[in-house]
Amino acid sequence: NYGQNELVKLATIYMPFGKYKGTLLIVLPETYVVWFYGQGLPEGQIGKLLGLLYEIKLNGLEDLVRPLKNI
């Protein structure tokens, strides 16, 4: 189960590696998130957050998370 805490993390944690290192997770391009999902998500918190991000982007819900960047 995911809660508000995970949504805040998507809006405040930066991608720690790769092509988009230093980019807030919520603003990662959808194509990159879909590609990453297809390749297999990494272990740990970042993998769980990317999985949640995939579902959010797949359903067009980014606008619900973006305002949390200001928390």
C-alpha cells in the first residue's frame, strides 16, 4: 500500500543515477519511466517509487503530485 508519504517522496526525491540523475522523480519523462519499467525496476525504495510513478503516469495523475513539490 502507498500513502501520502510516497506521493511526497515522488515530488521531492531526485533520480539518483542514469540519464536523468538529479531530476525530480515526478518530472521524469513518461517514456523514460515506461522504458525503465520494461527493463526491470531496481531494488529498494527507488524501485518502489519508480513503480508507483509508472502507475501514476500511466493513468495521467501527475498533476495530483506536482503541487507537493512545494512541501
